[in-house]
Amino acid sequence: MRTPGATSTPSGQVPGPADSHAQLVRERLLRRMFVMGPPTVLTALASAIAMAGVFFGMTRGYGALAWGVAICTLLCLRLVFMRWNARLYPEPEFTLRQPDGAWRFMLPLGAYMSMWTLAPWALMPPGTESPMRILILLLGMFAVLMGSVPVIATWRAMVPVVTIPLTLGVVTRFAWMGGTDGWFTCVVGLLFGGSMARYALSQHQLIRRSLSDQIDKELLSEQLLRQSFELQRLNRERSRFFASASHDLRQPVHALALFSRSLERDLADHPLAPVAGRVVQATDAVSGLLNAMLDISKIDAGTVVPQPVRMAVDPLFLRLSQIFEPRTQQAGLALRFHTAPEWLQTDGDLLLRVLTNFVDNALKYTRQGGILVSARPRGDRLRLAVWDTGLGIAPEHLPHVFDEFYQVDNPQRDVARGLGIGLAIVKRLVDLLGGEIGVRSRLGHGSVFWVDLPRRPPVPAASPVAPAAMPDAAQADTTELPLVPPRVLLLDDEQPVGEAVRMWLAPYCERIEITCRLADASAQVRATPDGFDAFLIDFRLADPQDGIEATAELRRLAGRRVPTILVTGDTDPERVRAAYASGLVVMFKPVQPEVLLRTLHQIIRGEHKERG
């Protein structure tokens, strides 16, 4: 259905919001009048032929035939005018409303109705009156008047144009006849014509109100639709802005992380080592915020795909105990588990991350008492819940705890108390797992966060839960270094990033070449007979090619599939999907230096194993 603001005018202009409400109603009524016109003309044509034929048969007067021919001609003229209007205002452009042209309906209608003023004189000339003829004449004319009401009610000006000629014809004819019967019929005609006019006007008001209400609803719907489109546009612009801002922010933070970790390494035995450590901590805090935003982008991009396996609850709780028991003991809190011999079909890694977030939050906000992690069947679902005796959450905050960057009791935005994005990530992960998440809390008494997942029947052996991820620094100590320091080529259009990578990787590499353009990188590949052991390629380059295309070109020049890490600061879901779809090892800025080093060694060792 077309909305009022979407209808074109003959000049091709589109009425804007300045169109008055009354004008919109008028145009709807005008269009309705023309739409209802043709069927009524055909009915009137049949009625006129019938009346002319009946009275010619009764009187044998040629006046009835002449009247019949004249009125049929005028009815045909009305059809011609309506056809003309239809060509001027064709559908579907003017399905609901028409801006002007009422005269094309009213002019032939007035000429046609003038014939009904003459009808009593032409059909029943003076001296031919009889009760039967009078009755037939009145019934015919009153029927025409009654049948005209639905049409004339659409346009106020039609009411007098139709009712006055018909009533005038009856009144003048029977006033001329005189006598008791004549004057009585004259009064009846006046009363009937007046009542039909009043009824038509009341129907006109009802139609106007109905159309007015309909237009109000359409305008409101159109306004809501425009607001919805505007919100979608703003959301897209916001996403683009944050993606660009995130990328631009990740670049210097990525370089800062590498510089600070290099500084900490090189000042290990220097008096300024604590200062370097503080710089690393501050950089890690910023990196944590950016990586949390990246986690949401990955989930929204659909690159986090659950890998469900059948698993028991006990190993999951055992892993939670191993992770949090030292912290709870240090905080003087009790950590208890209430388990059950239950099984799930889910992704153990993602579920562990959900419960880890629940327990971590409970530790942050619990000063005394303890934490209970429970598994209880609820019909065909299993509820995994984390209870605490902490501060609790006020009722007005509960609907927002899963919103991004929402924190209940951290107005100073203390990073040590979290970023306010963990529960937003958890909510998305639970949706991926096909579960339901919930929370209850009493201020001053504690809270319970839970996730409901489908239960599964037990099997003989439990599928293992992946070990909890250790901090990057801890994992770096276990990295097995390659036997030979590698030769590495970096392609990144940000020179500070290149210098930071060089500073961090130089002690571990035989050679590291830094390039900012694909042409320079290609020249380095051609000029290195022994080739490079690995490429580090930024996704977004200053060249027309992106990092994926640049990798393909450099591998072609090298003559082999050189192990490559694709590094990106983009969080736009489309670009995240494209990065993962490339099949390359993808790392997101800011990359933890130890993780970069470990990943670099892993892909080089993997390629050495493949080559034997």
C-alpha cells in the first residue's frame, strides 16, 4: 500500500511533509469519488432506460423517449470524462489519492442531474396523471436518490448537486398538479429529499473521519519506518566509524605493545625495570579493551563456530576449581561445587569461558562468604549456575547487565574491576550454544548467574574439556624455539609498527626486513636467493591490493607457500570473515609480543615438518 507521502503529482513532484492533513483527506475523497463513479453510471443507465421504457409503454408519449435518449447521452458523457481523468491520473501512481480535477466529475454530473429535474414532466406530462403512474414515478426517482447516497457521500459538493435537482423535479411537478394528492406528494418529496441529503452529509463525515484516522496511522507508520531506516543508517555509520577508529587505534597500541615489551626485556637488570613493567601493564590494559571489542566483532561476524561434543559436567567443574581455587583461598572465600552425573552436548571451550566469566565476576564483587557453582536438572534442561554472597545488584540494573560497557558499581570506570563487556560477550556465546542466560539478585545479599542448556543421556567416557588458557606471558616461557633463527619479511604500511616489530623480533631472527609497499616487499623476495622463512603481512595496505592478495603475490614470487601471518586491526564483521576465509593464520592488533613470537615459530616449524 502506498503511503500518503509517496504519491506523485502530475508534475512529477512528490508531496513532502508540508502537505496538510486536510489536503490529504480531500485528495483521498476525490480519488474515491472517481473510483466509485463508473459502476454507478452503469446502474443509472439501466435505471434510466427502464423508466423511459415503462412510461413510453404507458403513455405512448415521445417525451419519454426523448428524455431517455438525452439522459443516456449525458451518462455516456460522464463515462468519457471519467476515462479522461483515468488517463490523467493512472494507477498505480494515483491508486489512493488524486490532487485535483473534481470538475471533471461534477460538470457532467450536474448536466445529468438536470435531466432528473425534467423527468416528472417528460415521463408524465400534465393530464396523464394516474395513481399507478405517480407511484411508479416516485418509486423510481426515490430509488435513484437512495442509490446515489453511497457515491455522493464521498464528496460534500455532490450532495446538493444530486438531491436538489431530484427533489426540485418532484416538488415542481406535483405542485403544478395541485390538489390534496399533489401537495401531499410535494411535501413527501421535500421531506424525503431533505432526509437523504442529511443522511448523505452524515455519511460524508463518517467517511472523512475514517480516512483521517487511516491517514494518521499511515503517517505514523511512515514516520516509524523512516526512523527505523535512520536508526539502521546511523547504526551502519556507527559500525563503520568504530571499525575505522578501532583500526586506527589498534595501530599505535600494537606498536606500543611491541616497544614496551622490548623495553621490558632489554631493561630486565636495569633500575628502570619496574617502570618498564608498569608501561607494559598499562599497554596490556588498553589491549584488553580492544581485544574484548574484537571478541564481539568475531561473534557478530559468525567466525566463532561452536564445536559441540558430548561431555560430562564433572570435568568442567574440575577445571574451574583448578583455575579459581588459588584466588578464592587468597581472598578468604569458600569455593564450593554442587555437581550431578549429568551430560551435555555442547562446546566445552565456549561453556568454560562462560562459567569462567561468572566466577570471575563473583570474585570481584564478593567480600565475605563464598561462591557456589551448581548443576541442577530442570526438566529437559540442565542449569549451570554461579551463586555468590556478594554486593548484589539493584533491580533497576538487572535488565542492563548483559549490555555492552554497562557496569553497575564502577562509576570511575576502574579497569581493574573490568571493562563492562564480559557479560555482553557471554550473552552472545550462550546464544551460539543454543542456551538461555539469566540472572537474579538481591541487593546486599548476593547474585546468581545461570545458563540453561539441553541435557543429554550419559555415555561411558566423558569428552575432555580443553585446558584453560594461560596468560600469554606464561605461555611464552614454554615456547620451543626453532633450531635456526628465521628470516622474516614484514609488509605493513605503518612505519612505526614496522620498527616496533623489528625491535621485538630482531634478537630472535637471523634477518628481518621491513617494507611499507608491496613493490618493496616483492623486490626483497626477488633479491633474496635463499628466500624468507615467514611473512608478516598487514591486512589493510596502502597499495590497491589487500594483505590476502599481497600474500598470494609474494608466494608466487617465492615459488612456494611461505608460512604467513595476516595481521589486522579491523573489527568490521565483513573484513573479519574475509580474513578467516583466506586460510591464513590471522592475528588481531594489538598482538601480544610473546604470542606473535610463539605463533611465528609454530608456523615455521609446521612448514619444516611438512617439507620433511
